[in-house]
Amino acid sequence: MTRLIFAAMVVFGQLPLPVLHAIGWGLGNLLWLIPSGQRRMTVRQIDLCLPGLPVGERRRIARKSLIESLKAICEISAFWFGADWRLRRWLDDPAALEKFRREVLAGGRGAIMLTPHQGAWELTSFFCGLSGPLTALYKPQDSAADPVILRGRQRRPGVRLVPTDTAGVKAVLAALKRGEMAGILPDHDPPEGSGRFAPLFGMPAHTMDLVPKLASRGGVPVWYIVAERQSWGRGFRFHLLPAPDGIADLERGATALNAGLEDCIRRWPHQYWWSYKRFRRRPEGSPDPYSDL
């Protein structure tokens, strides 16, 4: 099964990016038209997080989010197994690369790079890998696709994936001590005992403690990176945003982490993966916002 998945992704990854995005556009629109759990979750999340927007605007964001999410799924094969020259072209953002090397890595202390589930997040590790080694945390998948995912995500030299367990965290810490980069997805709901509740769009969200703990050791800089997907298969733009003050404080860090995440989402709301059940874990006694879905 693993070989079959790999072969299918290699073949699919040879398609031109405009074709892959056109397929994603069609599937995303279909997902919007057909009632589904993913559509209901997307609408609910946007209603919870962006209640100040008119209903029509929220529905427009929801529809575009489903389209962008399907584009993200379709383009993965091209990132992982397509031609190297195409990948180099998609990573070619001189202004962002110059800012990355001048501002993010200038101190030689390494950096913690936070990539939300937004835009072409699978590209961000490859972009960072252009400037040095990156160790990224990765949640292993209990399926035949796991070896394929690992192979694709570690395609570029300098990008190393480690599991989201104690050994993986130690590997990330060791990389930072060497002055290298660490890659983390900041919008996951962490396991029980490894997070705390902090506000996200005014709602309590179970948020990881890991980033503040890592940032507090040695004053490692923390940045958000978003690969904005351009329309009509025209490529991608990389955006680098410094984390808010307080990210390295063990008490205020989770709040600062979510403030930075919220800023990224508000800038490009239609490219965020809204269907993720972000508020599923609740403080004791709080109502479940998904109980009727």
C-alpha cells in the first residue's frame, strides 16, 4: 500500500501547479455545495472567531477557505515529489529570503519558526532550509501513508523531522543549542498536561507550553512564517512576522503565542484551515461549542 501511495503521489506531483489548483478549486466548491461535516465545522469556527464580520463576509471566507484547503491537499504531491526546478522557483522570494537572513538569523542563536495551518504551510520548512538546518516536530500518522509523508517532508537537505514525543523535543532543544532552527505548528491542541488555556479570538484555547519553554532558554528569537498562495497558480509569497512580546515568559507565553497566531489568521483569513476543531478541549464547566454539529 505504501508503494502504491508513493507512486500515485509521484505521478500526481508532475502536474502543473495551475492544474493542481484548478482541481482544488473544483473540489473545494463541491465541498461547499454539498453538506458535510467539514463545511459545518468551517462555518462554525469562523462564526466563533470572527463574529464581528457580516454574515455574508463570513460565508465568503468559509467558501474560500474550503477551496484553499483543497488546493493545499492537491499541491502537496508537487512539493514533495515534483521536479526540483519547480520547487526552487516556488521558493524564490528574494525579499523574504533577505529579510529572513538579515533579521531572523542575524544573531546566530538559531530561531523558532512557527507555521500555522495556513496557506502553503508544507513549503515553509523548505524555505527555511535554504538558510540552514531545520528540525521540525511531526506527529506520526498511524497509516500506510506515514513513510511517504516523512520522505516528502524531508526531501530538501537540512530539513529533519522528529516525532512529537520526549525524544523529539530533546532533538529540537539540541538543535537550538547548536544555533539551528526549530519548526513547530503553533495551532495544534497539545496533549493533556502539556498545555494551558489561553485566549484565542476571545475564547479559551488549549495551547502548548512548549514554545515559551524553548524560547526562554537562551533568548532564542521566535517568528511566524506564512506561505501565502497566489491566485491562478502563480506561486507563493513568504511572510515573516516576529512573535509578540512575552512569548518567552512561562506565564504569559501561551497568550502571546495565540496573539501572534490570531494576527496571522486575520491577515489572510481565507487561507486558514478553519475545519480543524481547535476548541474541542474546554475548561471544566465550559459548554462545548460543537455539541450540535
